[in-house]
Amino acid sequence: VAAIQVRLFIPSMGVFKGMLVKKRIETGAPIELPCSMQKVLQSAHPQRFDGSCILICRNKVHPSPGSANEYIGRKLDETRKSPPEKPFTEKIKKPLSPMILRLWETMGVPKDLCDRYKKESLLPARRNHAWVVGVPDPTGSLPPDTVFVPGIRNQGPYDLFVTRCPCYAHEHGRKFRSLTEKPPVMSTEDWEWLNNEFMFGVIIFSNPRPGMMSIPERIANGDLDGDLYLVCWDKEVVDSMTALPLVDQPSEDDGKLSTAPSNPNWFHEAQDVMIDNLRFELGHLIGALYKLAEKKADESEKKLDDPDALALFEAYNEALEYQKHGRPIRLPTHLIDELKPQLRPLVQPLD
């Protein structure tokens, strides 16, 4: 097992959700709790429980025995027994989604190649992609802006495509050069530990530069709380795509756990969101925004770079997040006019 998803209930600190991975760094707390893992603030009760408990999610163990990723890992590792072809084929019968293929076309992958890979990747011989869970660097010595995928070291130097869903913008698809040799800043012991302790099924992200966003935050606003990332190492596909540069961006996370809500009215505002009439029409709005965004992207030569398609996908994402945060759903006026009349009052004009 490389990583498991957990919930930690610590009344003196709060409720935390994230991935628990083996740790190589000897300094610091045995279990590190970054800000992104905190989902609920500490208890204010005067007689709160002093202890803590941890809940392990059995369905979020990576890689799971008998899973597609276990079979893919066995296929990639020449020292392991090859997976049985029939069960392997059964595990990978779900094709790549139109959302992924649309992103690939936006990045320059020819449509005929997208269609061919979609079909051929349903067979073990060309299954060169997988959904793997994102985890932090347990050694603290991977160079900034690098990733490491255990289990494909013997494939030689190659480029990796990485994204997460929903991916609806050009910048949501990233390319990284694979790490197949020990980085100069990493010790030999750490390098061998990474390769021997972790099996295929995770993607390890390097730590960000001080004060800067992490890599997952720059991949469709991802995190390391259990998000799955699509990794593709098919040479023909990845070599044909062009990714936007991965530019450093300042982080809003100061590394400190908050002790008070940033919005003192959060509870009453949350109640307003829950009783808002919008939630009754939200499902219809989400579907309408997504279908219209797909239509705009598929009809445009720019694909996801089309301004109208991007605006609709952004509104779609805002609609998905509405019940979590209550933030407004916004669109340019000319796109609001393309929605059904009963849905238009639910969207705020951008212009």
C-alpha cells in the first residue's frame, strides 16, 4: 500500500481530510497536517475531548488489490508476473471521457489520434494511462516543479501528461519530464527508498518553492486530499501535444492553521445557501451549462481556448461549487440569453 485516505478528528485542532503516505523525512511531526487538509475548525467547547481518532477509508487505499492500477503496475514492471489478460481487459473497459479528449485536441493532439488511442487503450497492450492519487513528496528532496510516478522507471526517458477533472481549460493539462534517474539534490538512499517503497498507483508531487503555489493547485485547482490525477505516458500522444508553461504563482496558504473562521457570518450564510431556491434548479443549470459549453468548444477551431466555451465551463464549475461556498454563478450577458428562460435569473451577468 502506497497511500490511504483518512479523516482525523482532533477536537483541539479540528477535522482533517487527506492522504496518509509513508514518510521519509525524520524531522517534524509524525503526521503532518497542512492547511489544505483542515475542513472543520477546532472545538470551542470548554470540556472538549483531549484525544483524537483516525478513520481509514477502506475504498481509498492505493493501489487496491486486483484494481486496474495493480494490473498496469504489473504490466510495466518486468520483474513482476504479467497480469492475466482477460481480468485486465475487464478492469479497463471504460474509455477516456470526451472531456479528456477535448483537452488533448486543444493541446494539439490530432482528432484521429485521439479516436485511435481511445479505442486501442481499451486493450492491455496500449493501456498507457491511469488515474492515480496525488501525494506529497515524502523525502522533501524532489526538485521544484517535478513529479515522480513509481513503477514506470524502467520505461526510459519520456514525457508525462497530467490533469484532473473537471479539466476544461488549456492550462489544466500539464506536461512533465519523467524522473528516471536520481536528481542531484537527492541522496541515493532516498532515491532507492522511493523506488522500492512505492508501487504504481500514486503520483508524487515535489514541494513548492517558498511562498508559491503547489503543482496540484496549478492543475485544474487540485489538491492532495484524495484527488485522482490522469497520467498518460503514451509517447505518440504526449509528443503531439503542447502544454502551456507551468508558471510560479503566489500562494494564499501561509502554512498556519486558522483558529477562527475568515467569515464570522459563515453559519447564517450557509443556511441561506441551503434554503436558497437556486438549489432546486441547480442540477438543471449544471447540465445546461455543461452541454452548452461542450457545444461551443466542439464547434470552434479553438476548442477549449474559445472564449465562450471557457466562460461557460467556468460558470459550470462555479455551479458545482455553489452548494459548498455559495459564491455567485456568473456569465457574459450574451451567453445568459442562450439559457432557458427559467434558468437565466440564477446567473449573474459578468459584463
